[in-house]
Amino acid sequence: MNKKRILTALSLVWVLGLPLRLSAQHANEVTGLIKRILPKQAASFIVEPLPDVAEKDAFEIESRQGKIVLRGNNGVSQASALYYYLTEYCHCQITWNGTQLKLPTTLPAIQGVVHRTTPYEYRYYLNYCTFNYSMSWWDWSRWEKEIDWMALHGINTPLAITGEEYVWYEVYKEMGFTDEDLSAFFCGPAYFAWFWMGNLDGWGGPLPLSWMTSHRDLQKKILQRERALGMKPVLASFTGHVPASFQKYFPKAKLKKTNWTNGFADTWILDSEDPMFAKIGKKFLEAQTRLYGTDHLYSSDTFNENEPPTDDTAYLATLSARIYESMRQADTAATWVMQGWLFYSDRKFWKAPQIKALLDAVPDNHMLLLDLATEIEPVWKRTESFYGKPWIWNMLHNFGGNVSLFGRIETVAQQPALALQDGKHGKLQGIGLTMEAIEQTPVLYELMTQHIWQDSVIDVNNWLNKYIRNRYGSLNANAVAAWQVMKTTVYNGQNIRDGAESIITGRPTFDSATKWTKTRLNYKGEDLLPAWDSMIAAISQCAGSDGFQYDLVDLTRQVLANYAQPLQHQWVTAWKAKDKAAFKKYSTAFLQLISDIDTLLATRKDFLLGKWIADARACGTTAQEKALYEHNARDLITLWGDANSPLHEYSCRQWSGLLNDFYKPRWQQYFALLDSALQKGDTVNQEAFEQRIQQWEWKWVNTQKSFPVTTKGQSVAQAQRLYNKYRKVLKEVYMSSL
């Protein structure tokens, strides 16, 4: 770009009324991002504005005097230009689980000007659940890395609900509520997602005021950085959920009880017909705007896994109109962003007339629908594209933070572009990631964000080759072979909704699965073994890659986690046959398998229980707070609720520390019971065992104990050791089952 073109572009910024100061701010923020990511090469990049764009964001890249010029109409576009250059020209990659930034000594030159425009106005990111299953204990340092990741991957519409509890604290205190009133209302910090959605009150609390004030300040930092990059964060709004003490102050208020049915007490909902509904909604948005500003996008999900009291369409339309009105009274430019999860999870209730009534009551240009799990079931196809509302195509992918190799790779590669090309897509205006948890399965997220800057179907084979080269530093033939196997096995997306867990993480039983420990695979266990063979063979060339090491550990973990199922079948068969020697052999092997997986996972920070707990404790300012946060951290990933929680294992994790300290001792106790029964010729009372083990689990949740926060051992060495130990055994086990 010559000097005349630069002056013309800057003049155009002024003529169009675009804020020149803001463009400079974007450039400064992206320059800071580059310095964080590429401190040694930062001086080789020039960041410039690109004002002459149409409705959609765009970026350009070109070479100038030995440097790389990154041009975009905002910070996100400029950061995306950087990532495009890094992935397409330098063969690099930045993911949660492995980064490869070995740039060539001389940066590759660009021939001409590369120009990309996104087909999507909105590139949405996050799910309420992500804020707890992954982000509960994040500080500013971790948030800064994630915002960098968002910008590099083209995200411009992130959900931003950190610090929401402080806004409610201010609102209710102003209304006369006492700290005692609110102590039973605010939940612990690991449960905010379900508190915000009205599913529970108080669980895991009481929430210290120090948490509220610190996360108020954290939210201000998050929003400042996101906006400085050109993002438009989605903030919260009022859904009707109020404290139980509300009736004490407003005895004439029209309240109703509701229950999430997952072992928690009733919560209270203020009826939208009550005049207080609009008043409180307005108060909340005014307070939130004063504290955090606004980009006029507000999330509200009134019936998250809770059915309305009636399916009467007039009622639903009135309710919807009132919710929107409570936003409009505080902000006439308000747009209601609604998760479409209810239309998927409760389709028996939400039939076409009910969905249409709920949506039609709000002006089209003031509502934005998230088709929350489009890769699982595209709700837009059975709702006439949400009856004219703007909507976003999303990949949900992960539930509960479970660790599992799984994904619909072909669906993700094809369907977003096919939806764009479908003449019936209505007002498809965005693409998004709405997973319940992150920091796992990076391939699916790199693939999904590839769509942000293109409108065509992705060829999976070609894309995988690029992914492997960027991730491992070379296009190794064995690595390619491994990924081809994984493409047709773990990532085939067939038969099951989401990733399978291992029976290891389930509460001990003779059965092959439990309610939340779903062990059904979408492939035959033996069919994944060739991928393991190939990854082991790729070690000689790829071992130096951080991403390769993660993938090798994760694939080895998956193969061994799968093996727990036939091994369970062996000890169950032996016990039922009263074969004491065989039972001892296979139950011992089962326990050793757990320990072996734990040792493997200890080599990667991605799989450490210790970091999760240490990060939780670090949020506390007193010993009491640290203990409370550790309790929250332990509970969410094990029982989820109390000792009788029906959600136990929903958020199970295959993590080093958790395997040896929680899952293995449970199985040891179970095997001791079975062995005793076998020796005495007794039967086993499964119900009595579960009652006892629940109390042991609850004691574990309430224990305080530190775990390693740094890795131990070498990933490659451990993977090779376990391959040598188990590969022949696995072949024999799977062959014997044919």
C-alpha cells in the first residue's frame, strides 16, 4: 500500500464518520497482541486500518519492504489477518492444547494483496456453562490469553457474563435487601451458570463479597479489551429469577415456584405480568450499563430446562413481549440474544405453534437466535429458519467438560457453508461455538473457525493435512495415517450425541454404563488401534511438537479408557462364574489401568487436577474462602451437588490426580466388597454399596488436599511405555470378542 493509498484510506475514515481514534486503538491493541504472541518477530508486522469495507468485516495482508502489513476494519479483523498469515504462510498454529510458532527466519513474502471478507455479521462464542466447567477460576492473565485466541480466530460476539452477580448485589441492596437475604440467593462460584439461568439458589455458597468485587473489576478488564479489539460482548438481562426473600419485601408480588428437578430446591420466578418485572429488568440493565457499558446485546433464557406453566400460545407471546419490553425500557436499541437450547432439549413442549408465538412477539431486528447445537440437530430446519428471526449456526460439541475424543468432523466441515447456500436459511447472520467446556479437542475448534473467513465447504482431507503440518511442524506420513483413522472413528459423529466416557469414571457397578457415564462408542474399539500404531510411528519425526505430544497423550488415553470396558466385562464374567483367580487377575488389571492412565496424564498440564484446585484456592482472600472454593471445584467435577445428587459424574474428568485419588479408591472399595462376597459365597447389595460410597464421595468433596500443579515425566516416553505394555493385550482382547 503506497503513501497516497494510506492517506486516501484515512481520509475515507474521516468522511464516513468512522472514529479515527478507535481505529488507532484497534491497531494499538493488535500490536500488543502480536507482542504477546510473537515477541521476537513483532517488529516485522505493521498494523493498519481497512475502512473501505462493506457490511461484513474484512482483512488484507501484503508485504512491504520486508515486513508484513496486516490490515482490517477492526482489531478482530487485523488479528485474524495475523492468524491467517501464520497458518497459511508460516505453517504455525495456536490452540489451547499445543502451540507451534516456529516461524521461518525470513518471513514468507506475500505476492500481491490477500483479501478476505467474512460472510457472517456475528461470530459468537461461549455458553453459560463454559463459564463454570472451564472458566470458574480464571484470572486476568488467563482471560487475556483467551481474548487473544478469540481475536485470532475471528470471534466478535462473545458472551460476557463475568461479574453479573455484583450487578444483582447492587440492585437488590438498593431495593432494601440485606446481606442475609442475599446469602441464600447467590450460589458458589462454580455454579453461576445455573444460578444465572434460574435453576438453583445458594448452592456452593455463601458467596463472599470479595468475590463479587474482584470479579466486577475483572469484568471491566475483559470488556475493555474485547471492545478495544472491536468485539461486541453479549451481557445479561433479567429473566424473572428472584431471591426467596422477595416475598418478604413485596408480599403482593406475583411469584411462582419452579424446580430444575436435578436435586436442588425450588427457585422463585417473578411473573412477567407483575409490574415489578419490567421495573427490575430496567433497574438491572441500568446498573449493568453504568458498571460495564453496553453494546445493546442481552442474553436471556427464561425456560432453561424448565417448562412454562402452560403451552398456551397467547401466554407465551405475552411473556416474550414483556421480557423484551423490560430490556427496551432501559435500552431502546436492545437486542435479545436467546439460546435455542430449549427447542432442542424439550421438543415435546416446544412445538411449532409455541416456538412461533414466543419468537413473533419480539421485533425481528431486536432478537437474535442461537441454534445452540446445530451440528447435532439443526433446529432452524424445522422452524422455518426461526420464523424470520436472525440466527446463528453453532457447534456445541462438548458437554460437561468430559474428556473424550469425539466430534462430527464432516458435518462441521460441510454444514455451515451448505446452510449459507440454502435458499431457505432465512436470516442466517452468524456462526458460533457454544460448547459447555473448552481446552480439549482443538481440531474441532480450528476447523469450525476456518468457516469464519470463507463461504465454501471445507475438504476435510486437505484441511487435515494443513492442520497436521501446522501443528506438528511437518506433514509426516504416519501422522496423516493416524488422523485418517481418527476421522472415520472418534470423529465420525455417528450413533451418539456427544463423546463417550470411560466406565472408569462411573460409580462402580456391574453394568457397562451409568446414567451420566455413557460408554457407548461411535466406532469399534479395535478400529482406533491403527491410529495409535501410526502416532507411535510418527514419534521419530514429530516428538518435538507440543501439539503432537498432546495428541499422542490424548489418543493413548482414549485407547486405554476404551479398554476399561472389555476389562470390566472380564472381571464381571469371572465374578459371576465364581472364578476367584480370574476375578483377582482382572480386577487388579483394572486398577492398574487407572494408575497407568493417571501417570500418562501427569505429563501434560492439560490433564492436571492440581491446577484446577490450586486455581480455585488462589481466588480466595482468606482460609475460609479458599476452602469454600476448593469445595466448589471438587464438587462440580464429581458429585455436582450433594451426596444424593442425581447429576454425579455429569462433569467427570479424566485427569491425573482425580483418577488415582477419587475413581481408583471407589473401585478398590467395590472390588473389596465383591471379593469378600466371593470368598463367603454372599450376594452383593448394590444399593447399600451406593449409599455407602455416596458418603465417601461427599467426604472427598469436603476434603482439602493439594495435588501437583506441574507435570511429571515425559509424554512421549510414557506413551511408548504404555504402547509396549498394552498393544498386544488389546489385540488379543478385541480378537477374542469377535
